[in-house]
Amino acid sequence: PSHRAKFAVNFGSNATIKDRSYHVLIENIPTSYDPNSIRTNTDIETNGGLKTGTITKAKWIKPIARRKTNQRTAHAIITLKTKEGANQILRFGISIEGKKVFGRKLLPEPTRCLKCQSYDGSHVAAECTQDHDTCGTCGAQHRTATCKVDDPNYYQCANCDCQGHASWSRDCPSFISKWESFKNRSEDSKYRYFPTEDPLTWETVENNTAQWTEPPRQPTWTQPA
């Protein structure tokens, strides 16, 4: 932030410099939670000992329309302003809608084109050169959003060219292979937390022996300059 003005001058008057955000995937949140409610997110910060404004955004991973009947919990992505805030949630969890929930670092994943479903081209649908849409659910030549197939036994993966799972499935062997390769090339994926000057945040995924104690209601970690 201290160098923001210098960068803005060099990039030009129309340049916009955004602060980095830190994303945490929170699991099994009660579906009564409203991620768009500023008041609710402020209450979460207060009760969790986070500074007001630490949570900048929240959204459900799966569209509400795709939930199962009587589904009580779902996963969401919480975006935070500071590494310290994200690390606190990663280590100690957070209370949402009266339930203590936990999460993990959300790392960048391989890009899947929503038109051709490929992970290989590192492109998005707007840049895809394929003439037709390939359905991510059944593999036929139509848009995924219009697919009528709802029986997983008839899902057809366009990448694996096999039946039994969709192209968007996280259990897809093609996705898993790309994801493992992606993680091996990512330095950030080696750490359980977002590394700061605090050595406790240098814990690697393979080493979970660092000893932390529950922080006070107002965290004592210093905020970045």
C-alpha cells in the first residue's frame, strides 16, 4: 500500500491498483446464512474477533437452485482483506449462524473452458475456438445450463470420454491430474496458511506440528503496513 501512488504514476492515470484478497473455503455453513448481508458479516467479524471490514465478500459455491431438498448446510467462499484475518479463520474456525465452522485456503485451480470443457487450452469460453457448445454434464452439443440430464449414471465427461461423472466433477480423473500438477507448480499451495512474518504461518501442509493457542477475542497479530 505504501508504494501504491508510485505505481499509479508509472502505470498512468487510468490505472487501478487493487489490494490483494485472501479466499477461504468454509464448509458446512447453515443455509440460513445470507452471504450478501453486511450486518450478518459484521456480526461474524465481531463475534470472531476480527476487525470490522475484514470480510469483503462472501458467496455460496453452488447456486441455491441446485441444492438438494431439505439441504441444511452448504459450502461458501469468504474473501478477506488481510492474511491475518484469513489465517485466524483457518486455524480456529469461525461462528456463522450459531455454528462453529472451519475452512481451508482456496487456491487457484486449473481453468476449465465452459464451452468446450477442456482444461488443456488455458482459455475461457469467450476465447474458445470450438464451433459448438459441449455440455459439461452429459457431453452432448448444447449448453450445460440447458441440459435435462439429472441422473448421475448418465453423466458423460467430455475430458475423460467416459460415463458416470460430469466434466465439472471434482472427482473427475482429468481434473485431479491437472489439479495435482497445478499444485506442484504453486509455491502458495505448500503452506497451510497465508505466510506472514509470523513463523507459525510457515507451517507446510505436510507438517502440522506447530503449536498454537486460542487467541483472545481481539487478535494480537499485527496488521500489515
